[in-house]
Amino acid sequence: MKRFIYIITDRNRNNLHVGLCSDLLKTLQFYHQMPTLFFDSAQQLNRLVYFEEISNEDLAMDRFKFVSTFTRPQKEKMIRSVNPDWVDLTIGLNYENSGARTRPMLRPSISAARKLVTF
């Protein structure tokens, strides 16, 4: 089962929250639905700036525990290594799962579309 380790922050990058989940999109939707659950309205955690996908549950838990012990400069260095501009990665995840990249329907065969017209 896949697990995700993520770092989410507010718009001013004051708070860096490390989390572990099995469904990243549902977790991000939860943060958007409950913006003031953990912090006040000025510090809403709404920007995904880093995530890792790990296939093994035990390895994911070990990695989560390890990343959770990082100091703020260590977390910032890890984020900047893959996301130097601190872009919100939620936009890309929503695009990939929106169906914009689904396989197009097959075109009907030309012979089926042609009909003989008799007068």
C-alpha cells in the first residue's frame, strides 16, 4: 500500500507541517475544508510544497519519524532541493487526476459511418 510523506505550509511559510497519509488528495481536501483546525485563520496550512511516495508502510513510517525530527533549516533544504520556488504542488496533483489526461475515445471506423444512399 502506498504511503505519502508530505510537508504543507501557509502562504507566508511560517509553519512547516510534516504528515503521513495513504491518500494525499483526500488529506489536502481535508486541510482545505478545515482551514483553522490546527492554526488560526492567518496561518492556514494550504500549500503542499513537498511530498514523497513510498510503497512500503514500514519504510514510510520510519521516514516520517526521521523527517519529523528535522529542524526548520533541514526541512527548508529538503524542500528547496526539489521545489526551489516553493510552488504549490496541489495544482499539479489536481491536474493529473482531473481526467485531462484520460485516453481519448476511439474514432468509429469509417466503413460504419458510410451508408449507401440509393435513389
